[in-house]
Amino acid sequence: MHSRDASPPPIAAPPDPLPALLQQAIDQAFNAVMITDAGETDHRIVYANPALCRMTGYALHELLGRDPRLLQGPQTSAQVIAELRSCLADGRFFKVRGVEIKKEGEAR
């Protein structure tokens, strides 16, 4: 008689195509997505999807490596900035509903 192991089987690593599939999903999303390097003190932009580029008027190459503050303007809410800083300090996700400044300098 075989003894049965009560522990569940190990979870398999995601298949290789998953990163490409995730990339495709984010690239095609209607919502703007920006990823910054949290290891940097100024959180340089390391990724922006096409929706963010359309929203801001910046091409991807114009955003990469830049400080995301370029999207803030004089009307940017101090409360929004405080929440952003809190999320960054705690390693939490941050969501904002709009971009303050477009490439042409126009406020939203």
C-alpha cells in the first residue's frame, strides 16, 4: 500500500510566455500606467504604457529616465503629493486620476 502525502503539490512557476502576455496586456490597457524605480531617490520613470503617452503627449523615449514630477503643475494638490509620498515610503501602490501637465505645458 502506498502512503499518500497530505501536502499539496508545489506551485509551478509561471510559463515563460507570461511576461510577454503581461506586457501585451499593459501596453493595450486603456488606463495609463507608469512604473518608477523605487530604489532611486528621485524615482525615475522606467516604464510608461501607450495610454500614458497619449494622455500626456510625451513619447516613451521622452519619459524614460525622467523624474515623474515633470507631470506635476502649479495646480497639483498638496494632498495628492502627500499620499504619493506616503505610498512610496510604505511600498504601496499609488493611483491618481489624472495628469496635471501635458507636454505642451497645458494644465488639465
